[in-house]
Amino acid sequence: MQKKLLTIILPTFNESGNVLPILEEIDTSLKNVNYDYEILFVDDSDDETPQVIENSKKKYPKVRLLHREKKDRTGLATAFVAAFKKAKGEYILCMDSDRQHPPQKIDEMLQKIIKNSYDIVIASRYIKGGSAEGLGSAYRIFVSRVITRWSAWLLLWPTMKSSDPGSGMFIVRKQLVDDLSFSRLYGFKILIDILTRVPKARVGECPIVFRKRVDDESKATLKQGLKFYKHIWSLFVEYRLYIVAKKLLFFIVILIIALLFFIFI
Ligand SMILES: Nc1nc2c(ncn2[C@@H]2O[C@H](COP(=O)(O)OP(=O)(O)OP(=O)(O)O)[C@@H](O)[C@H]2O)c(=O)[nH]1
Ligand SMILES: [Mg+2]
């Protein structure tokens, strides 16, 4: 397999109108870099998106397509994991294909992960220089900024390393995801999985301005919100509950010893 420095993973679900514009923007942003990269679409669409991607290869030969069969379309998280397995890059950058993430930040993120020997660099909307305005309504900004972040931080402490654990744009060393088994994947926020499953990961951040959806038609639903809670709860049970239970048991034993001490002495 021919190695590349960077694989850019773009997940698509009925994004036919965004494929060419996002490719154009990536191409312009990375025009002057002196490393080899590839663009890997992982597609679960039932519209003409895969045909648009196939046709784009004439103009953009760095493009590859992983189109999943209907039976394998089990959500965004599993789409990323399928793409991780196919990636040829030493580093993997994940970002949305609906142009809400700025491709102009890709090179800065790559330079940052290499220079600082980080495992992950996250594009954050919630550090100085970043913005979540593009989410649209005040309600969606509140849900993302307060509810999503705090729920993750509270249940899954390793996510506290990031100001924006729900971010969909991040770069990670391929080796790190290769070493993970990704059992029981429920969610669509794969970064939360990675941060929780690798609590020792070295994490850096870059600010981004999250842009408005171009067609302004959000696919976010209440059902997705409920899925998010199912996701973080399952990770909590799998990775954190055991540690909480151990600490609780330790605390109870100390309490009993202290009580016995006061009763008998
Ligand atoms: N392959 C794949 N891609 C998906 C799936 N769901 C969403 N995507 C893509 O993942 C990216 C993020 O999804 P979005 O629907 O934009 O999620 P969002 O930004 O939180 O919400 P809105 O943009 O407001 O709808 C987009 O590029 C989607 O096309 C899926 O099940 N499979
Ligand atoms: Mg979006």
C-alpha cells in the first residue's frame, strides 16, 4: 500500500450539491503544500452523491470513494471506522462534507499535530478565535455549547481535555485508531469515542469558525439528540462505571473501618 502523509475523510449522506464545492475548497487550501494527501469519501447516500463523487475523480485524482451497501449503513460513527481502515495516510483528518468546517485550517492542524507530537488535534469552536455562530439558532448553540459539552464532560472525564469534544473536525494519528477495536459503536460523535477510549491521548486544539450550512437545511433531529445520550451512556457504562464503582467501594470500606474504630476504641 502506497503511504500518504494525510488522509482527509469526508462522510456524505445525500450531499450531492456539496461534493464539488468542498473539493474545490480543499484543493485551493492545499495547493502549495509539499506533501501527498488523499481524500476519502465514505458515503451512505441514497441519492446521486456517489455518482457525483465518481465523476469528480477526473478533475480531482486524489479522491477515493467508499460507498457502503444499505445493510452496512449503521450511522456516522461506523462510517468513520470503515474509512479509518481504508485510509493510507499517516494522519487522518475528519471533517463534514457540508462545508460547515473550514478546509483552510487543515494544514495548520496537520502542522500542529506533527510539531507538538500530539495524538489528536481538535478544531474547536469554543476557544479564543473560534465561533459556533454557524450552528444557526440560539437553541442549537445552547445545546451544543452547554448541554452536549457538559454531559460529555460529566460522564466521560477524558473528554475534558477538549473544549469541544463534540467537534466533527479533528486530526488523529492513524496508528492510534488502528489500535482501537471500537466495540459497540452507537453514536455519530466519533471524537468522544476516541477521547474516552484513549484517556492518555495527547490533545491539542485549533480555533475554527463553524460556518452556516449552505443550503440552510439542518438534518439535526431530536432523535439524533437521544442517540447522543444513548452513546455517552453506553461509553460511561463500558469505560467509567467500573472505575466509579471501585472508588465507591474503597470509600465504603474506609467508612466501615472508621465506624468500627469509633465504636470499639
Ligand atoms: N457516511 C455518512 N455520512 C453521514 C451520515 N450522517 C451524516 N453524515 C455526514 O456527516 C456530516 C455531518 O452531518 P450533518 O448532518 O451535517 O450534522 P450536523 O452538522 O450536526 O447537522 P446539520 O448540518 O445542522 O444538519 C455531513 O457531511 C453529512 O453528510 C451517515 O449516516 N453516514
Ligand atoms: Mg452539518
